[in-house]
Amino acid sequence: MKRTRQLMLQSFMDLLEQKKNIYSISVRDIAAHATVNRATFYAHFEDKYAFLACWMSDKFRKVAEMRLPAYALTGMDDLQTLIHVTFEFLARLRQYSSPGDVQFEPMFEIAIQKEIENLLLRWLRKREGPQAPVAEGKIKTTAEVISWGIFGSAMQWSRHPGQRTSEAMTRDVLAVATAVLAPVG
């Protein structure tokens, strides 16, 4: 199953390279290029939108794994790396988006933000010390707030990247994230 899913994701990338836009690629195109039938596609994904959300999550995860090999956070240096990766990823994504692809932005935003949130959640759960246990609800809220802060800042910056460098933005977002993390431990 995993191999079939990867085959469809790779087929989509091949088609995207040819067509240069997302909106013109259909489920039929993906299935035909992957040499699977449409029923197989729908056995893996509810629809094209679920496929695209999976594709974006996979794409972000692969880029992050190049800089965070264990795809995990172990400290503030890794958090800084994650923030910087997010800024650079969104800048590149915007460069390769066509006007017709704008309709998919909200779905991509949620997919990327969820990847960031899940990384933060795993890290915060590991950080929790036995001396001062933190409620699960507070951990989840902290991960959600920080992930949206990272993502939202990166998304806004990607619209006008010439105003400040990604490094300067990364430092500022890290400072805010550090302040939010302080009470959590």
C-alpha cells in the first residue's frame, strides 16, 4: 500500500513538471500515469483534495527531514531550524504556484501547519519533566499556538519576502516561540 501511495505521489510530481499547474491535473491523470485504476486511487484517498493535502504534507516533511534528519525536535536549535525551513519552504512554494493554484492554498496551509504542530507536540511531550508535569491540554494548546505563529509569520513573509530576510524573521519568531514555551517548561 505504501509503495502504491508513493507511486501516485511521484506520478503527480511528474505530471506537475509537465503541466506546470496543479488545477489541470485530474485523478484520472494521476491514476493513468501511476498505472493504477481510479478505484485504487480512491482506496488510498477520499478525493483529489485529500490527495493534495497528503502530497503537501509529504513534500514539507521531506524538505524538513533534510535539515532535521530524525524529523524530530530535540532543542531550541532544532526549533530554529524548523522555523527557518518553514520560511524557505513557503517562499519556494509561492514561486512555483500558478494563479489557478490559489484555490488550493488553504488546504496546503492546513497540511503544513499540521506537520509543524505534530513535530512540536512530540517534542513538548518528551520535554515534560517529572518534577512539574504539564497538562496534556496545555501541551496541545502550546503546540497549536506556536505552529500557527510559525506558519502564519512565514506565510505573511512569503508574500513580501524582500522586506526582511528569512534569517531575521526566524530570529524574531524564535524569540516569540521561546517566550510562549517558557511557562510550559
